[in-house]
Amino acid sequence: MVHKIKSVISGTGKYVPKKVIKNEDFLSHTFFEKDGSLVLRNNTDVINKFQAITEIEERRYAEADENTSDLAYFAAKDALDSSGENPEELDYIIVAHNFGDINFGGNRTDMVPTLASRVKHKLNIQNPDCVAYDLPFGCPGWLQGMIQADYFIRSGDAKKVLIIGSEALSRITDPHDRDSMIYSDGAGATILSASVEGEAGILSHKSQTHTQNEAWFLRMEGSYKEDYEAEDDLYLKMDGRKVYEYALINVPLVMKAAVEKAGVSLDKITKVLVHQANGKMDEAILKRFFKLYGVDTPPAAIMPMTIAKLGNSSVATVPTLLDIILKNEMDGQHLEKGDVALLASVGAGMNINAMVYQF
């Protein structure tokens, strides 16, 4: 009898920076519109509206001596230590990020050597057959790394893969842009291992890239403050309304395609782990996904959220959330043997992906 190889999560880890930045910390900021004109509303109103839309109350920033590759290493170490996996047995290390290492107080990216190579070096892995590479894919980067790792494992090319999502968005945001309040720093890591036993593992996945009209919804531009002292630097910019509308139309369809590919019914989905991008947007995505099946109201507590306290850390949000749940660190949220989770993300590119996983 031929056993089908499946990719099974054998370890998870995270690193949540200790520095807490609350919404009131932005009261002293001077915000500008896209055209360079001053935002006329007072900051209290700006922040209250921001929180009502995104549900973000606070976020985490890396310390001055911490960089994206450091956060990635800390998350990887947590995954390896908590799982007992041997780092020398890793066939691949995939690090999803978008901006590389950016030194505190600067705005220049550093990606040579790759962040994955830096993580491998910090882990002191001697095995040259452990291949380390980076994956820039917008916010869905970690999930895309999981998808690539699944292909490596099912082909027989790999038995163990470490996938990390790490970002220090606080280093690349314009302090004069209201959208800067969305972003945070952090890292999450997952170890995928080959298995031929049981039903657990990745059941399916689906990815899409839309570029005809959507490629520049997220992009790099100068500060909204024309005479800003760092005027030559580039910052992450977003057409928030366009991203919101794009996500509501397309993400539920990709989620449904992954579920159909897995051959599981809607009632078998016990958790939906969505990229923590915007609280209201994620809720709308969930409702639209269930609407595709004729269900008006999604089950209570099916979509755990961390955005209120951790903000949007891009590629790190979903693996961090997954680790929190698997380690029973969130009240009322658990994943048990046999549970089926739907993971999904959307971000710059514009890219979307979704995965169905059975625990």
C-alpha cells in the first residue's frame, strides 16, 4: 500500500516585541493628507475613528537594537525549542518579509545576505543541505511559504521545513500618515514535517495575484509632509478604501476555492485564521465567505482576533495567532485533534492565499 505524504505542523513559535505603543501615543503626531495639506480634525477624533474602523487599541514595536532578522530568529528559536525539533534536520528555512533589515532611525533596507541566511547563521546550523531563502509576497508571505514548503514535502524533496514570517513595519511607516497607526512589528514561525500517518496535515491551498488595476494599491512613496527631514526616504503607502473593497470581493472567493479543493463541507471548518489587517474588514470577509454558502451569520468565536492588542504585523499575524492558540494562550480559543482550520491572507501585489489544514 502506497502512503500519501502530507505536510504536518510539528512546531510553532512567535516573538512579540515588548514595547507597547498605545493609540494615545499618536496624539502628538502631526498628520497630513495625501496632497500635503494638514489634517484639520483634531487627533483625538482621528484616533477614535481609526480605532472604530480597525479595532486596534495598541501595537508592538521592536526595540532599537532589534531588527527583522532578529525577530525571525527569536520566533524560530521558540518553535524549535518548544517542539524539540533538531535544527540540523531542517531541509529549508523560508523567511517571509517585505523590507529586510532596517536599522532603527534609518530607512534603508538591507537584504544581503538574505534574512533566511542570517537566521540560519544565528541558529548555528552546520548542515549545508539546509537551504535558506527569502520570500517577499506582501502580507500573505508566510502562508505562501507554507504552500511552497508543502510542495517540497509532498514531492519528497524535503522532510522538515521552517517557515517564518517577520516584519518591523514601524521602521518603514510615515509618522505623518494616519495609516501608520495600523502597523506593528513581530514574528511567527512554523515547522512543517513530512508524515504518512493519520489524517492530519495540509489538505489544500489556493493563491491568486491581481495586477491589472490593483498592483499599486500598496506602494512606496515619500512622506505626506513635504518638508519632512527624511524627505528622500520612502514609506509604505496604502489606498485603504480600494484595498478594503478588493479584499471583500476577492478573499472570500479564494477561501471558498481552497475549501472546495480540500473536499470538506463548511460545517467541518472549526476555525478561520485571517490575516489581522483591519478588524472591520476581517469581519466583513468572514460574513461574505459564509454568505457564499447561504449562511447569514458565522458561528460565534470561529474567527479569533489579535489585532486589538498586536496591530497589523504583516506576514507575522497569522503564524503568531496560530502559535497563541496552539499554546492555549487565548481564552476560549483552542484547536483539538480533528479540527479543521481555514487560513487566509491578503496584501500587496495584490496577492491572496488560503489554506485548509486538519489538526
